[in-house]
Amino acid sequence: MLNTNLKHITSEEEFKKVLNENENVMVCCGRMGPMCVPVYGVMEELEGEYKNVAFRDMEFDAPVAHAIRSLPECRNFAGLPFTVYFKNGNVVKATSSIQSMEQVTEILEGEFLQKVAAQK
């Protein structure tokens, strides 16, 4: 189990449920290592600001992680964590390795907020 304050995805059923019940989802699949921990911290900080996004983590070595590791968008990733952004159950962005607050915020606003504003 990851030692974060985020909600954890621990089964494939839970993964599917999160995607089905939330329009915007950010999943960080990693370990408690130096490249992953900063991303979890960024997610924990942003969780209160982006109420329209479900922030989740997933243990990279757990069986459920195949749901992220097997995505075509993650095929060539070499560094942890694998961070995947879903809109309406579909992958809209995927990154690997450490991400800064600015990088994550740019993706959240580009993929989730602008599309909401465009619909109005």
C-alpha cells in the first residue's frame, strides 16, 4: 500500500468504478521512491483546488497496475511514476517520471478546465 493521503485504487473493479463515476480522473501509478513521492505531494496539494478531478494513486507492483502499465500511451515509458489523465473514461494525457506542480497544473487546466469552459 502506498503511504499517501490520496485514495488508493487496489482492484480492477475499483479502477473501473472510478473511471465510470468521475468525468475527470488523474491516476499516479508508482512506488514510494524519489521520482514518485513529489508527484503524490503535488496531487495532495491540488486535490482541494480541483474539485472536478478525482485524484487517485495505484501501487506499481500490484496486480491492478496492469490497467495502467498496459495502456498504449504508456508503452514506451521507462521512468516511474506513470501518471495518466482520463476524461470520460478515455486517456487524454499520460506522462512518466517526476512532474512539477506547474507541469501537473498545466495538464489539469489544459485537459479538464478548458474543455469545460468551451462547453458553456
